[in-house]
Amino acid sequence: MLQLNSYEQIQLSISHKNDCAAVVVCEVGHPMAIDIEINGDKLNYEVVAKQCTLRELSLTQSIPENIRYGLLWTAKEAISKVLKTGLMTSFQLFEITKV
């Protein structure tokens, strides 16, 4: 259980997909975020691929396509939530460097 002093503030990140939902609660000074994609759900690979760098695509080339793009998308969306930019910033700026 997260216990806070009276001077601390919390923030939360929520995500949902189909009948699955999750929430992460954290202190403002230690931001976290979450995103959910369901493996096997239709994901527009072309759209996601345009938001990936060549380095990311090379880094994940051994991962099956249906998992690769969901993995990259969820990581990038969680980063955008932590930075509070949402989908307003090009996901190429949130380059994943290690899987």
C-alpha cells in the first residue's frame, strides 16, 4: 500500500483495453505510467512502424510482428503519459533503446 505524508502528492495512470483495465499510482516525484494492448488484437502495424525508429525496428527484428509492434507501442504510450504529452508528440522522440 502506498503511504504518503500530508505534504506528498500522488498521480495516477490508467489504461484499458476490452475488458482489461489497470492503474498505477505513484508519488509525483517518481512518475510511472501504464498502457495495455491485448496480444492478438488488430493493431495497425503500418501506423506503429511509422512511429518507430530504424534502431527500434532493428532491435526488435527477432520478435514476432504481432508482439513487436504492440510492445513498442505500449512502451512509447506509457512514456508519453509520464511526460504528459500524450499523442501530441511524435513517438519517434521516445526511442526505445533496450528490450
